[in-house]
Amino acid sequence: MTHSVAVGADITAKRMEAHKKEELQLKLLEEMKERERMVIELQLAQKLESVGRLAAGIAHEINTPIQYVGDSVHFLRSAYDDLNHLLDSWREAIDRLPDTPVRDALRLQIAESVKRCDMDFLSTQMPKAFERIFDGVERVTNIVKAMKEFAHPDAKEQTPSDLNRALQTTLLVASNEYKYLATVHTDLADLPHIVCNIGELNQVFLNLIVNAAHAIHDAGKDVNTGEIKISTALVGDAAVIRISDNGCGVPVENLSKLYDPFFTTKEVGRGTGQGLAITHSILVDKHGGDISVQSSVGVGTEFTLRLPIGGRATRASI
């Protein structure tokens, strides 16, 4: 070999151009994801606003007749007590009458009437019936109150709110999702009021409770074996909420995808893959908090939520 030829070319510009294209593609992809997330949030917000107005209207419509029922039952119990007193007064008056055939006839007539009407049974069971009605009316009243609180239009600004009460309200509203599947255990610590948008957090709690109920159902458990545990604690400058279940669990390969929009392992019609994406957005982006998850297949799942006591502004300043 006596000669060699080398050809060189400056490809810096091409590499820079390719790098810029790659950056633009990544930026475009991020913008598309952000736009997709915003579309989901807007759709959910519109849906929740409509459902909230509907629920508030239904709660108002239920509240009025249930008040009528409660007032009427109070009147009936009072009237029943008065009639019992009147009957006792008549018996005492008859007993004070002189011992004559007329008194004996009156006693016999009253005894036959008491036997015919089964007064002993009525005297025993009617008070119990009134108590059951009062208990039912109170439960309906509490559910209506919870619906009104849950569906109350969200305030634009974050305000100090009671997280424990929000959790209890959400449990009451969502009871139909889990009451035949799991027993709920709560351990709610004393918390200061947290600066937040409580309406948005209600949606977060609802998503996680419903997901827990679905996981327990998928594990083939029922109210005797299924458990949902909810606890709150104050750790430093943050409120910590834990929501766990002993359901089917999440495979390791799916844990990193849980907060991706439209990712779901549920069958069609049971899940859209938006719930946890919105949950992550509400906690992290809107409240300056964070969310973590631990899960084992066949054992269960636990979500841990952390919210700064002073709201998003205090977390942003740290």
C-alpha cells in the first residue's frame, strides 16, 4: 500500500439539526400528553359539575319529604304515648268505681277489647317500630347531608378544611360500592384544618375507595374477608392519608403506569384509566403534595397521600 485517501466532512450542523429535531419531537410529545391530560381534566370537571348539580338537587328534593316523615313520626309517637296515658287513666278510674256489676261489666269489656287488639303486643312492638323509623330517617338525613357536602360546587381558592370529615363523607357517599364487599376500618388522628380544595380531594378519596372495592371484588372476597383500611396522621408539616385494601394487588410491571392517562386493567365499561391520572394531578400539581403506592399481587395495595398543611403555596416556597 503506497497511497491512502481520506475524505472528511463537517457533520456538526447535521448532528445539531438532528438533535434539535429530536428535542422538538420530545417537546411535542410532552405538549400532546399535557394537552391530553388537560382535556381529561376538563371533561371530568364538566361531568362532575353536572353530577354535582344533579346530586345537590336530588338531595334537596329528598330532604324536604324526609323532614315531613320525621315530623309525622314524632307526632305519632307523642300521640301514641298520650293514648296510652289516657287508657291507663280510664283503667284507674274504673278501678276506683264501687264494686258493682256495672264495674265488672266494664272491666270485662275492656279486657276483651285489649285482647282483640292485642294491646300487649302493640305496647311492646310499637315503640321499637318508632325507634327503627327514627334510625332510618336519621340515616337518610345523614346520607343527604353527605351528598350535599360532597356535591357542593368547588371553590376556586383553597381554604382550610377538615380532611377527616371529608373522608367520612366520602365513605358514606361511596358505601354502596363496598358495603357488600368489604369491612372498612378507620383510624383518623386529630388533624389541623388543611388548606386545600376539599371538593377535589373528595374526588381523590372516592377514586381510591372505589378502586379498593373493585380490587377486593376481583380477588373473590366478600364482606367477611375483604378489608379497606383508612388512616390519617400528622407527620411534620404534612397530613398523611393511607388507604389500603387486601384485594388482588397490582403487578410490578404495571405500578409505573398507574398514573398514565387511559391506562387500566379493568374490563370495558368498568374503568376508563382516568381516575388515578386525575388523582395524581390533583395531589401533585394542584396541591403540592405527593402520592406513592405499594402493592403485592394476591396481598393488596396501599396508597399513601401527603398534603402540606398550609397548602400548595407553602410547599412551593420550601
